[in-house]
Amino acid sequence: MRAIAIASPGGPEVLEERDVALPEPGAGQLRVRVHAVGVNRADLLQRQGRYPAPPGVPADVPGLEYAGTVDALGPGVEGWRVGDRVMGLVGGGAYAEAVVVDAREVVAIPAGLSFEEAAAVPEAFITAHDALFTLLGLRAGESVLIHAVGSGVGTAAVQLARAAGARVLGTSRSAWKLERATSLGLEIGIDAGAEAFAEAVRRHTGGRGVDAILDLVGGGYLRGNLESLAVKGRMAVVGLVAGRRAELDLGLLLARRLTVIGTVMRGRSPDEKAAAVAAFRDDVLPLLEEGRVRPVVDAVLPFHEVREAHRRVEADRNFGKVVLTWAA
């Protein structure tokens, strides 16, 4: 089968098409014929040699989410049939014509979604749902600040927070992304390149601050995050595009009795991933089926344009997800 592999750590030019062996599903696994995959910043980091694949998945084939059809069942798998349309998370290897996955992490694609749309769902919506509700416990009537609202996870988080009855504030360094995010439920857009977001948050909340923050940026945003939180506020750090180091003001943390949570999906155990997928299946899948939330697809490119897809995400030119497909 065909796959996109990383020849050596480097820029988009190191991505190349190869012929690799077709994987066989083991006990409790499915083999999925991949129609489309979502491009994630983790793929870029893996390509650069900064985010190695976990044990048990191809070290040189990136890809954390897929949409396709069930191609083969491993021993002990029930509830699925060959030909079923499915989507889901995987530890790596989705940039290929087929991928073997844990059957517990597989989700049926809603009838109203294409493969390209479905490929933009798993990483964005499962990550956003897990962070907002499982970790942060966001409730109706609360306020949440979402950084990088134009990203895949950001566009999913805005919609899920609004569907839950929360007030949504968000940041971006691109005014056009803030404008587009209003159609998804963003109430207050803050241009983080033009003003200090903490000051804007305090202004828009009457000095109180927000109840929760979903931080997809990291780095120097930490100080502003702490200043943006209300008393007993909590925040989850999901992304580190601005860097992995920041100075923590413990006095502010203690004075406001704040909670800071770090999270990552890829490195979790199979049981933990299965639990996150089960929560998504219960809470988010009905919203997708009813059309109350939707994946945001920025562009669909054929796999032979994978280098351009990486360049687009790397340059932050996308609003929502960039999707790769074998069918184009």
C-alpha cells in the first residue's frame, strides 16, 4: 500500500510517498481503508524530529486521525462489519492507505458527513470535549477563554462550549479568523497581536475574569492566562506552539486559588483513550448528527500535495482543519 513517510527530520520536503506492507489487525483491532486524514501540528513536530511516535506505531509515518471504511476485523471484534464508515484517533500511521486501530477508539461516521469532513472531527472534537468538560468541568452559564480559536481544536471548542450554554471569548492574531469564528458561536473576539488579551478579558467581564481557559498556545501566554482567570478559575494547557517554557507566578496562583491542568491525547494509555472516545460518542456524536456542531474544513488536498498541506498549517494560514485524501 502507499504511505507518506518522513525520510529524515526536517522541513516539508522530507515527506515522500513509499510502498509499505499492508498491516494485519490483531485481537481487538480493525483495519481501516483510509479515505482522508486531518493534518495536525503534532504531525509537523514529528516530521521535524521533535515529537517521536509512541511504541507500537510506525515511527516514520505520521497521522493521528482518519476517516475511512472497515477493511478487516481482528479476532474478538464485535459490532463492526467490513464496509462500515468509520473515523477515529490513532497513535500514528494514518498517512497511509490503511491503518490498524483499537476497535474501542472507532466511531461511526454520521450519515450527513463526508469522509473529508469526518477526517476533521476526531482530534479536534475529542480533544476539545475532553479538555472543556472532563478536565475543566465547564458548565452552562460559565465563561471560557479559548486561545487560537481558528485552529482545528479551537473551532471545535467554540462550538461545544456554546452548545453547553457557556459564554465564549477567544483569541487569535488574525482579525479575519476572529470574524469567521463568530459564526461558530464566538461572542468576544480578542486580537492577541493588537492588545494584551488579559486586559481585554478583564474589560469584557467587568473585572471578574473568566471561569475557564483552554490554552492551545502555551509559552508566554501563561502570565496573561493567570491574570485572566476569576477566583477559583481553572485552565487546561493543550498546545505549545509558542513554546514549552514560561515563568509561573505562584503568588497569583495561590491568591486566586487557581487550577492549572496539562493534557495530551497521544500519549495516553489505550484505556484512557477509549474512555475519552466513549465520552465523545455519548455527548458530541448526537450534536454532529443533529448538525448543532460541525467540523470546519479549511482545505482538502490530495496526498501528493502533503508538503503544501504542511506548509499551510505551519504558516498558520488555515481556519479549521487541512485534510488530505487519497481520493482526490
